[in-house]
Amino acid sequence: MAAAGNHPSGSSQAPAPPPPPRLHQFDLIDRMQLQINVSGSSKGRNARLEFQLSNCPRTWVLHWGCILRGNKNWFVPADRSSGSQAYKQGALQTQFTKKGELYLLTIELRDPNVHAIEFVLKDGSRERWLKMNHGNFRVEIPETDPTTLSPPIPKELIEQKSKGRPMSSSQQEKEDYKDTLIGLQSQISKGISFNELQHSFSTSSPRRMVDNGEKLRSGMSYSYKRKHNVEQWLQKHSTAPAKNASMPNSALMDLVEKSMGGDNVVSRITYQIGNYDIVVLSKMDRGDFHILVATNMRGDTVLHWGVSKCSPGDWLAPPPEILPKKSNLVPGACQTYFTEISTGKGSFQIVDINLQQSNLVGIQFVIWSAGSSWIKNNGANFFVGVSRMTPVTSTAKTRGNGDAICKWLLDEISQREKEAERSLMHRFNIATELTERCKSEGEFGLVGILVWLRFMSCRHLTWNKNYNVKPREISEAQDRFTNLLQRIYLNQPNDWEIVRLLMTHVGRGGQGDVGQRIRDEILVIQRNNDCKGGMMEEWHQKLHNNSSPDDVIICEALLNFIKSSFRVDVYWKTLNANGLTKEKLASYDRPIVSEPHFRADTKEGLIRDLTAYLKTLKAVHSGADLESAIEVLVPSNESRNFSSMVGVNFVCDLSPRLQECLNFVKAHVGDEDIVPLMEKLLESRIELRPVLITNHRRLKDILFLDIALDSAVRTTMERGLKNLNSGYPPEIMFFISLVLENLCLSTVDNEDLIYCTKDWYRTCELYKPNDGQWALQTKAILDRLQLVLAERSQCYQKKIQPSAKYLGNLLGVQKSPIDTFSEELIRAGSAAILSTLINRFNPILRKAANLGSWQVISPVEVSGFLHSVSELISIQNKVYKKPTVLIATRVTGEEEIPDGVVAVLTPDLPDVLSHVCFATCFDPNIIRDLKLKEGKPISIQVKSANIIISDISSSNLSYKSFATQSSNHPGLTLKKKAFCGKYAVSIQEFTSEVVGAKSFNIKVLRERVPTWIKIPMSVAIPFGAFEKVLLEDVNKVPL
């Protein structure tokens, strides 16, 4: 339990100390909650503290005292509040008064020297005390009152607020003006900006309706002024070792390995718990499997442990034959004293457990230390799995074709998939174990885990098979795994993107009753709404024995079914849209084969209960769901109990500005006008960023929230594309700014994106309608940005696709999801929607800059029959019997042009040289219209930098000339270039006889552009160098 602090985000300048919060929330025992509202100030009007106890079954007493500035001791004020009684000269006691279901108490402080009050709570009927983490609760008193320190309000804003009032006298106008000013100051004190007030007044005042484009245009000048110091978001790929990332390199691990022998080690795990290190080595010794647990604790230390026989969740007393020395069996467990080992380089304590060759899953343990009581792993037991792998002496990270993968990890995942498919609890426990073991493998280890869990979340793998598992056990397994991901996120900043991707495929999880409520609440729903049979009973059995993310979809389908007045087609439409079919429902271990049926009079109760139940399901299974992620951190007044329900102590120490943004997002997430929502989503992420780079106590929940906000930017923008006015440049520029900022916040190694964003800000400020020079500059920035996006896409393909292909084949996943794995991952990210917006804007810029709709790469005038294909590479070996003009949606530049093709038209922009007509079209409307001419003959003429396409009769096509054209190219002669005698030449030596055209043009460009434009230094391998090397004696190999 802790106070609700509000911390401002970081800045480049040293920030002023933040003011104390004015709203404090504490979760107490037995679901009791304490809320304290602070008004006034110590140096202004009297401070007033209003205490409110809820969910309270009996009367409590506030035991309190004041803290003066510069003093830590309690002080009893002379003008004590009414009803307060002195207690032993050093404190006051004030009893809460019951009002309805609440217990209330008010304290007024008039002494300006009072800096804070501290208190504990005393049970009025029992002799027990409630403290905060064994100490006092503390509430600081603000020095100033924000209602008296409001910034100056623009006169225009005050007049706008008063606009539309009836005619009134001069005195009434002055009073209205004063009342309006006070009201505005109050709203601003709550964190509402001038612009938001302006927007609210303009939209609420009676005026004609305007469309989204007009709303956006009216606020566009403000949008352009709004730009951020994006250099603060710069995050380069670090070359320094990650903090605590490579566990084998820790000092204690090195010491243990050197002392106990580091040969035949299967896995190494290091934990940091407070000031202590705990290391676990798993190793093979003469065919026996040993688990060594070592720590740097001092004094008597005991390992309290048990074995896991069937699943990692088991805790059973170990068999006597594997007990180490200094062990005692106790009911259900074993307690083994650590043995101290001293060396010249240090000392440690260790327990060596020889599991021999027993067929166990692993061990669970906690540690008791004389000075620290019980030590756990983030509130859970430590678990060490028994690996079925050979020792990791030299891990292979590549296959024969050079693709980088963590092969041993992918092989073990494949071997353990049969165990993982028993339940989600098994899968997440195995994921935790394997992720711990592969941390030293760097990003390729995490990529392997990502690929595996994405195959799972996309339902290519079995979620549950012949195993009953409690939702609580699934939730706890998820909690352990996400806690581990949180530690990796902290310690390995280079892997942030992979960790974020991993967390999108895992529910939030939690300890205690978080998962148990899934079982309990479905029973309450059935009882309250008299629906204990049929589909609800089938679903109830599934929930009790193998709950999964599918249950979120089923609950949403039921809600849509009920809200539509029980239309069963709506139920199936919701399920099918999310990949659930009748066959899938029937395939569960506890199958669902019935359709829902409810009485009409239960409609309101079912909507109420299932809506609340959906939050419970999302709390476990949908960590990155936006509404759930916000509720966990900033629950609304009516949802406080939900935060407690999912096992989270609500202590809102996020900034007031962030809370205001999140509340706006939650209230407007489905608005048709996406402009304010998009701005608030970005502002929320910007406010969150300083918290994300610190070891915040709620980092995991904040990470889930940031991931949800990132996803919401993409989905909101996708939803708004249908209303996007592409003909009005400021509108699309505004959205490009937002999406580009969002991508910067989501990207590691974002230096190029940061520079592009700064250039983009400048071009937005310089915008002039119909300015050709501005259009050229803007086009250049977007071209550079597209290159950055293409490079990121290729990086993902290279980093992730080899693991997806290797593991997918091992697990028997179908070919199509394997082939599109990386592409689908990219399309689900922030970069895809930015690319879409750029493609929408490109035709407008080309028109403004008089660039036309085409870029002609090989200007050849031809005629042929039109044919459309998705990828050029798919038909590169085909032979066309008649002259053919291809429209290829995707071209890489590495394909061969098929025989019989006289022209290739594409919306893609590859780097190619071709003997056929090759042109890229930047107008999707032209490509769409051309595809409607499928199979029809057309002619292509090149005029300047444009293409003219005409319909022709098939009789006008000359097959004779086509045959000659496709088999012979008159006038084409090949001349062998002479070797210049050097294997490498500098840019000063570039000539058309020494290097190719591209290299030579770099020299030409360097000579022509102004000196302030920097051309990169270049070196080239000249013509003939390869042939010369092959002719060397050392390379002559007899056939």
C-alpha cells in the first residue's frame, strides 16, 4: 500500500519539484479502500483533508499527527479539528462518522508551517492497527492552491465562453465575465488545456454542423505549432553489454562455476532479489542431472523445496534417495541447509540436489534466511526445469545457409511442444524456463520464443489437450512469464521491440485470486440469471478446466447476441470474425456445441454481469487490451472495485496530465472524429515514455498500457482512412506527423526516424498550397522515410523469418502462415499505417511538383495483351505465347523478365534495369483502372516522363515483330571491359571504362552539387577484378 503520487515526465532541463498530489488512494485489508481529497494549501487558504472509507464493516479511528517543515517528529496542532482527542500528548485520534455506506472524516489545518500529516488506522472494536508497509501513511500539504495560480486566460477564450448569452446590462456582463473567468481557472487547474477548452466550447455552441475535414482545418494551425523535441526520444542500438542480461558473466555465477566445475552445464539462471544474488546451475555429471542453487547471503540459510512430477505447478516432497546432506523432510517438502564454500576469490553458500535419472519436470523452492525471512521470486516460488537437452558448451546460431537462428532453442521447443499443448499453464511455464536459459543468446533467443508464442496465439498450435487446469494456475504462469519479460526489458534495452512483441501474445496474468475469479464469477452469473444449462453450462465447464483467450471472444459474442435482442446470427458473426467456428468450439476438451438461449427478462442482468465478467477475462488473457490496460492503472470511480478484483493495488502515481489523457481516450475510443482521439493517444504515449525507461514498480502494467496505446494509434488511423480527405494536404500531413511520432516512440535504433521527423516538422511549417518547390522537398523527405521503412522491413525479415521457417517446419505448421510470418508481423505494427499514408500522399505531391503519375525506368514503346499478377517472381519462368503487358503488384528487382513480356507496370519501386518497358505508377486509381482491362490489348507510348496507354484492336498487334523482338535485339553488342590493374579504385579514378554507371554517376554528382551538400566517400571494385582473381593459380582447381 502506498500513496498516489503524481510524477511529471522528464525534460531536458532540470524540472521543478512536483507539487504533492491532491487525491490519494489506498487499498487496505478485506477490500477496504481509503480515499483522501486535499484542498486549499499551507500558504494560501486553510488546507482541508477529506477522508473517505469504503467497503468498511465497522468503525475505525484515525491516529494522526502533523509534520512541521524541517522536522520529522509528530506535532499536535493547537487548533485541532472538532471531535479529535489527544492521545498520550504526542498524537490525536479522530473517529470516522458513518454516512450511508461510507465512513467520513474531515481535518482542517490552519498552521502554515504544517508540511504533512502522518497517520495509522485503528480498529475501533479490536485492538489492531493498519500501517503502510510497516510504517505510517503520509499525506503532504501543497504550498499553493492551483485555483489561485492559474495562468492568464486569453480574453478571446472568455468572450467565446460567454458568446450567445441573452442581452444583459453592463453590470451583468461584468459579473458574467468574472464567473466565466473563475470557471475557466478551475478547469485549467484540473489539467485541461486552452485548446481543449476552445474545442469544447466551439463544439457545444449552437452552429452549423461541419465535417471532419472542416474541423481539422480549423485547428490545423495549432496542430502545426504542436511539435516535440524528438531528440529526447533518441535511442541508438547500444553496443555496451546489457545490464545483467548475460547471466553467466555475473560475478557470483563465475565464482560458483570455477569452484564447482563449469563443464557439462545445461542452463544458467541468475536472480537478483533485493541485495542478494541467487544463481542456479543445471548440469550433467556421469549421467545424473544436478541442480545447484547458490547465494551470497550470510548466516543460516535454508532451501525449502519440493519436486514437480507431472507439471511445473506441482509441489511434492522429494523421494528420500535424492535428498542432499543436511536435509530434513517436513510435511510436503524438504528443508536443506546451505553449505558455505570459501575460496581465495570469495565465498558463497550452495545446495547440490542430485535428481539422478529420475523422470521429474523440475523443482520448486523458496529460501529462508535468518536475516530476511522468506525469499521468493516476485511473490512466487522459484522453479527450475529439468532440461532434456545436451550441455550448451558451444551453441550453434546459424544453419548451413547462413540464416541466423538459435538452433538448440528451436529444437528443444519442438521436443517439448507435446508437453506444452497440454494447457496454457504448461506452455507459459516452459516459456519462462526456456527464456531464462536463452537470455545469454541475445535477440535470437527471444526471437525463437516470439515465433513459438505467435504460432500459438494464431491458433496454429493446440492450446489444451486432455488436461484440466484451473484459471488461477494459468494466471500465475502468465504472471511469472511476464515478470521475466519485464526484467529483460529493464536489463536489455536493445531487445525492447522483441519484448514488446512478445507481450502482445501473452495475457497479463496475476497472483492470488486473479485467475480464480474466472471460475467463481461464471457461477454467480449463472445463478443470478437462471442460465445453468445448455451453452452456458458447456462454457462454464470449459472455463473451469481450460480457460483461454477464446473466452474473451465468446463473452463478447454473448454480449452482442443479447444486445441485438437475442439474434443468433450476431453471435456467430462475432465468433467467426475472430476465428472461432462451430468446429473450433466443438474441438475443446470441454466442447461447446449448443447455441445460447436466455429468457427475455434476463437481458439487463446478463448485460451487466457479462460486461463485468469480460473485464475479469481480459485482465488475465488480454494484457494489451486498451480498456483493460487503462482500467488497471487508472480505474474510473465506478470501477475501483475492478482494480482490486484483478489483484492490483490502485496507487495512481501517474501524472495528472496522463490521467486526463487516458480518461479522454477511454471515453472517446469509438468516436467517428478521430482527430482529438489520435492526439490524446500520442500525448499519453509521450507522457508515459519517461516512466518506461525507469524501474517503476508498476512497469509491467505500464508496458501493457503503452503497447495498447501503440496498437490503438494504428487501428484508429486505419478506421479513419475512409474519411481521410486526401485532396487537402494539411489533413494528411497532420496524420503523418502523429503516426511518425508514434513510430519513433516504438522503435529501438530510431536515429533515422528522428531525423526524418525533424525534417518533416520543418516542411509542415513551410507548407504553401500549390508550391512546386515545397512539394519537391516534401517528396524527398517521404522518399527517405520510405527507405527507412523498407530497411526496417528487411531487418525484420532477416531477423525473424529464418526462425519462423525452421520452427514452423518442425512443428508441422502449414506453409502459408510460415511464408507470411514476418510480413504479417510487420503489417500489424506502426510502420504499416505510416506507409499507407505516404502512399496516399505521394500522388498529390507528384501532381503539385509536376512529376506525373509514372516513373519510367526503361522507356520502350510497346503493345500487348494486359495480364495482372501479384508477384513477378511467381511467373518469372513462364513463357508467354503472345506479347504481354504485365501488371505486377510486387517487384523486388531480382526477378528475370518472363519470355513474351513486352512491358512491366507496377505500383512498386524496385531498383531494376530492363530491356522491356518498365514503369512504376504512383496513382493507385490508374492501376485499378488498368486491371479492369484484363486480357485486352493495349499500347504504351512514352511521352517525356509520362506514359500514355491506349486501347487497341488485337488485329493491330504484330506477332511477327513480337517474335523478332523477343528473340533478337538488333544493335545490341557486348564489349568486354579491360581490367585496369587495380582491385579497388577511389572515386577520383571512376570512369565509364572502370566502373558501372551507378558508381560513375556518384562521381558526376559529386562534381555538380554545391559543396554544402555532402556526398559519401566511395570506393569500387573495378571491371575485370573478379575474372582476374579467378585466373590466379591459387584458384585453379582441376575439374
